[in-house]
Amino acid sequence: MRYTLLKAGVLALIGTAGIASAQTYPSKPIRVIAAQSAGSSLDTITRIVTNKMSEMLAQQFVIDNRGGAGGIIGVELAARSTPDGYTLLVGAPSSMIISIFTYRKLAFDALRDFDPISLTVNAEGVLAVNPGVPVKSVQELIALAKSQPGKLNMSSAGIGSSSHLAGVMFTSLAGIDTVHVPYKGGGPMAAAVVGGEAQWLIAPAASVVGQIKAGRLRALALSSKQRSPLMPDLPTIDEAGVPGYEYTSWNAVFAPKGTPRPIIKSLHATIQKALAEPDVKQQYANQGLAPLGSASPEEFGRFFRADFDRIARLVKLAGVKPE
């Protein structure tokens, strides 16, 4: 009986401490590890939402860019950080999921070592071709590829990248045979199609919208399940003739495992408020993005687990081996 009462008392104290920490949180600057280099799309997306969160919470958010090795340097650093709410991680599928299948040994387990907080944006991809390729629709691209098996080149940002997996999913569902040509990053990937070294790609909309507007790339369809309000006239790959196709990337906020739940919930609520602000929406629209958010930390956790399983299947289909 004495042990039971003592245990109940300890749990009550822990609960009280958690509530108190949430009430006074944040009392100092918050470090946000962005698992990509400064100037990257993830960095830009992160700064837009954290600048607004800083205004709302009257506390500074310090962005700590940790690029390199596909973002795993930043993820490893965040996993080792104290779970007190003063270190957060902004990650993407490339660093949080795909890296698990492309590196033989990692110092973290994304499913085990982090508490999911919220999505920030869901980044749609665009299926685009070099303007010299004689196609103006998804069906015409498929027909051309079937008439010339193994002749068209698909560029990607690297083996195992989101653009690689998105392309593999497309070729599999469309039943076509094209040649995968990996490049070192999104810039060279797009430049290869613009220059004619490759004929097509599926790239994040934000990274190629300028090339599309300038006429250096021809957009055929979106990789998302629904049309985008930012590009309402562009069909999805699914509705353009490849039923079941859907591939989107995302950026999201995580905390080291064990961060007090009241702080997780407080951060989640602040992120949703920030994403709903008109100026934040406009800044994202300027990047070809729309804020997404999550209904709850638990809902985002379920999404993360499901996306992990989805990407695992695509990695197997692509034949990606760990290095």
C-alpha cells in the first residue's frame, strides 16, 4: 500500500511539473535543427513558420542548418539532444525515412527516437519534360516511352532521393521502361532536363516553377492526389491516366523522444496558428507551396508511420541498396 501511494505521488508530481513547464514555456530561445543546408527549400519553409511562431511566443527561434549526408547529420544531432522542448528538428522524408534504407549504419531510428509534432507543408511534385520532347500530356509521354523502350532518360536528385522514388513509382504504374540518370541534387537534376541530357523528371514544384514559367520546362501533371490551388489548370498524374498514382514529399517538426507532452501539444497548437496566418500562406504561395499542418501530434504520428511503410515499398521496388 505504501509503495502504491508513493508511486501515485511521484506520478502526480511528474504531471504537475509537466503542466508547469508548459505554462512557462518557452522561457529561452528555441534551437531548430534544419536537416538541410542554408538556402535549401527546407530551410526556407522552416524560417517562414518559425518567424511567425517567434512573434506569437515572444521568443527567438534559432535555425541551426545541418546539411550533408542527406540530412542525417542534423537528424543524429537532434536525436542526441535533451528532450526539454528547446531543441526541435525539421525533417523531410529524405532524412527521416529514405536514409534508413540507403545507409548501412545510422546512429538514430526515426520511429523510435523522435516525438512527431506536426507537418508544415506537403510538397507536390511536377512531372515535366524538356520542351523539345514531342509530348503535351501524360498519355503522350507514356506512348512515346512505350514506342522507344529504354531510350528516354529520367533525371533525379540522386539514387534513393524522393525524385528517384517518385519516378520509379510512375514508370511502374505506367508500365514504361526509361533510363534513370541520378544527379547530385535538385539543381543539376532540373538543369539536365532543361539542357536535354534527360527528357523528363518528377521534381518538387517549388524547385522548378521558375523554369516552367520561363518555358524551359513543360509541366504535364502534378504528383499529388488532388489538384493544387496554386496550379489549378494542371491535372494530377492520377486523373491524367495513371490511376492510383500519388507521391508527395513533406516537411515536418519533430522533438527528441521524451519531450513533455504538454510542450508537444503547445508547440503543435502554435504551429497550426502560424500556418493559418495570411502572410504565412502568401509566403508559401510565393514558393509554390500551401501550408498543411496536422490535426494533432498523434494524427501526424500515424501519417509518419504510414509514409514510412509506403516509402519502404518504393525503395524495394527501386532496388536501392544501402551504402
